[in-house]
Amino acid sequence: MKRLLAIGVCLALPLLSGCLVGSHESESYSGTTVSAPTFDQIEPGKTTKAWVLGTLGEPSSKTDIENGEELWKWSYTKTQKSNGYFLFVFGGSSEKSASGAAYVQIKDGLVTKKWRTDQ
């Protein structure tokens, strides 16, 4: 009898665990992300304004600063969501957001400075 019970439990456990425990994760972006390999191609004093615009696209914002320079900014927000449940009774979820931006300073058609912030 004990042997049949043990076999029954062993056979039922994989079936139950697939239905009773679960989780889901997702990641989404809003805004414009600039990948590190692409950003690394920008060389102050060499890279042109036209190349930056053609490669990165239109910035999120453009600001005129002193000495005839422009500051271009590409910003984004990354949101990670996850949720899980156990026995369809206990559940939980979390959401985490991080933002970042890539900046390029331009004067006379050339990049003079670049940096990025990632939080």
C-alpha cells in the first residue's frame, strides 16, 4: 500500500507543479535607447553632426548652450515587470523602472563631447 501511495505521489507531483507554480517576466522600453557599441563609435572632434543624426535618429531634445554649441539628448525608460503565483492562492508582482540618456555636444558641425547616464 505504501508503495502504491509513493508511486502515485511521484506520478502526480510533476503534473501538479506545472499548474500550481508559475511566473512571468517582461521588459519594455520607452523613448530612444542608444546601444553602447553605437555610442562608442562617436569620436569627439571627428564625428559629424550629420552622422550622429543619421545613425541615432532625431534626439529627444535639443538645447542651445553657450559659445554656439548644441546639446542633443536621447532619453529612455526601461520597465521590468514580474509576477508569480503558487497554488493560485499566493501571488506577487513587482515593477522596476530605470531611466538613462545619451548626450552629444556639437559645435560647427562636429561632436565636441559625449556622455551617457544610466540609472
